[in-house]
Amino acid sequence: MRIERIHNGIVLDHIKAGVGIEILKLFPTEILRTKIDYASYVESPSMTTKDIIKIENIDVNPETLMKLALLSPSITISIIRNGQVQEKITPEIPPVVEGVITCTNPKCVTLRENYLISRFRVAWSEAGKIRKQCAYCEHITK
């Protein structure tokens, strides 16, 4: 299998292996009408295995960058213009995330009161994973 270069678009690299399919769900369904290269569990010297996604003719907004970082903290985004890397972004995870994650606690007030915007405190755990805690019910979401 060969993944081709793209002329304009984005390259999502250093994605945690197996998470690429979840990342593709973040983009609107219109991208399904453009060229997408997706490789999963690719060997990598720095990560053992990783996923890679290339999407032609699309840009990313700051909200999507935050979601990408939450799904795969090691992700890098390369903006491609005229066949060259225009910019390389490594998104950072803010300490508080609003309106991005939904609480998985069935008793959380945010699930009953639609006017409330979800709010999570985000931090690294001792195990090196991202810990997302609901600011309303203090439930930790995986």
C-alpha cells in the first residue's frame, strides 16, 4: 500500500494506533467526497505503531484541534499548500475544556439540562493518560 502526497490539505501524523477512525468522525461528512488516505498501525520508530491520515482540500479550526489533542495527545498536524508543508502544529490540551466532551455519568445534570454547556477539567494522570473530570458531577470520563 502506498500513501500518496497531497497538494493542499492536512496530514494528521503520530496518531495513537487505532484512534484514527475516531478522529475521522470529527470531520464533516462532506470530506468523504474528497481524497482521504488512512493508514492504521503503521510501524514508527518513535511510537512503535501509529495511525496516519491525509485529507485533501480541508482545513482545521481551533475547536477541532482541541478535540484531536484530546483523542491523541501525540498528534501532529501538517498544513499542506502547493505540495509543501506550510505549517506544523502540535495542539496543546487546555486545563479546562467546554462544550467538547459529553459526560458519561447518566446522573449528570448536563444530560438533563440542555442549556448547560459541558465543562471538564483536563490533566495528565500518574499513568501518563489524559484525565477528564466533569466540573458538574466530578465523574471521570474515559
